[in-house]
Amino acid sequence: MTEIGQSARVVFLIKDTVSRLLSDAAARDSAIQQIGKISDSSIAPQAETVLASTNLSYRDGLLIQFAYRLTMTNPTVGLNVAERHSGARSVAAQVGTFFSENHIPAVKDAYQNIGKNSTNLVRGNFREFDALLLWASKTTTSLGDIASVFAYGCAHVARTARAVKQMPQVDRAALSFAKVGALAQELFKMGSGGAYEQFVIAALLQALVEQSNLAGVRVETKTLNASDKSSRAAGDIQILSGNRVIEAYEVTANAWRTKLAGAGKTIKDHDLARMNIIAKADNEPLGMLLAELAQKTDDVAVLDLGHYASALIATLTRPFRAAALARLYEYLDRYQPDVALVNSYVDALISSKLTVGAES
């Protein structure tokens, strides 16, 4: 087997095993029990220690290294499981993406932390991890025992998956301005710590950029509650052309004045032409709002959250409204930690009769 072929086989083995265990509780329980049958009684507690570590790189590294041993063309030939093999960095990236897509806590590349500068993975930093790799490298260790530890690890991974509802298929024919607008207003009323506010606007702006077919232009939004300073962003949402920020947005569920104080500094620091504040601002006369902004030397726009979302929805065609709803799910799933917000969004989609199969 070539290195490329074996790497692909390693990825398949991990994906196939975890996928099966995600959907089969009985198989998960069986895999958990099998590890107790290994003759060496020290293996089970060592595996549990590695898998329970908050450093997920060791968890993923253990699974990948064992998968390399299990996918050899000639299983009777030994393999140094304590060495990172050629192609393993690519495998780790694919595994990390797969875990993330299946709502499993993940790292992007396990070997970035445990095997970046050396192929030797036994370094004395994690005694139990080192011991397991050396044990699996012995020619006297049975493949059955290695497979039991591997299955146990995959079962552990499957059990850590968050109970996130899947994004349902959206019915494009149902995506009228009125229905999508009503959905947005419903989400804004729920109370989400600013998550629905930020990510609804970000998703709509991304859809608008895609609909406009603007070459080289993209929308970026940061994780919920990440400060602009820590993320080095000009705002909660940015529209960029290449590396240049052409629009920046601060989005809040709070009063718009809470974002006004720092707007001037942000404009200067990021060399912006202007700053947009999206907030609930429909409870005061527009004339008074504009008069207050006119006292500022910087170009700051304040737009009501609900009205701005409605304007964006009105601009989008139904296919791009569908794209915005899909992107909103991705943002909620990946950019904030509260599973309930993802599930509440899915429930709102269904109750709003915007999904395939929903009664009109």
C-alpha cells in the first residue's frame, strides 16, 4: 500500500467507525465493554486517561496512530506507532474537520501540538499516551487488542458529540419576504445574548455579497463575545475586499449608544471610511437620533436591527434567502457554544413552515 493509500484508509477507518457509533448506541456500549477484555489490565486506565484529557490532540493522535497500525497491508508486520508517519498531518486535518462537522469537540490538527517539529511522539510529556504508543508498537501485542482500544476511543469520541439538531431542508418556495422577515423578528425576541442579532445580520450580508457576485469580496464575523481587540477585527462583522475592510458593523441587542463611544477610535485604528451600528433604535424619533449623530465628527450610521434585517431580506431573492438561512445555522453551530440556540433556530424554521414537508 502506498503512503497516500494508507492515509486515505486511515481517514476512512476513523470516519466510518465514529459515524457508525454516533448512530448506534448499542454498538457504542459494546465498544466500551470490549476494552475490559484486554489481557494487560494497565491498558484500559491508560486509555481512559488519554481520552479524558482536555488536550484533544492526544485523543486524536492516539486514534490516528492506532489506525495506521490497523490499516497496514500486511497486519503481521510490525509498525512503529510511536512515530508520526508521512501524511499524518493531512489525516489529522481531515479528522479534525470531520469531528467538527459532527458536533464533536475537535482540534484542527492534532500534530500541531504533539508532533510538529519531530516525528517522535514519545517525548515524556504524557506518560499514559507514551505507554500506549509503545505498547501498540510491540510485535507481541495482538491486533485484536489494538482494535479494542481504537474502538473504545471512537466510542468515547461519539459520546462527546453535542446533541445538535440537523439543519432541515428549506422550502425555497416558502421563503417570501413576510415569512423570512417574521422569522428574523421572532429570533430577535428570544433573547440570545446577541447571538441571533449578530449572526442573522452576518448571514444576510454574506448572502447579499454572493447574490451581487462581487469578485474578491467576502463577509467575516467573529465568535460570539470575542472582543474586537482579541480578534483584531474592526467590528462584529466585516466586509472585506482582499485584506481591506470596506465596511464594519457593530451589532448589539443592547441600546445603540453603548457602541457609540468606541466607534471613533475603531474608525481611526482600522482606517475606515465609516462605522455602522445595528441595534434596536426604533423607539426614538429619527430626527433626534440624527441630531445626536451630527454632533460627532466621525461618519457613524445607526440602523434599527429589525428594519435593517428586513431591508436585506427584501433585497435577496428566494435562493439567496435560503443561502442566508443555511449560513445562519453554520454560524450558530460553530461560532457560539450554546446548543439550545441552534436547536431553537431549527424549531423556529419548522414552526414558521419554511422547511420541506411543513404544512402551509
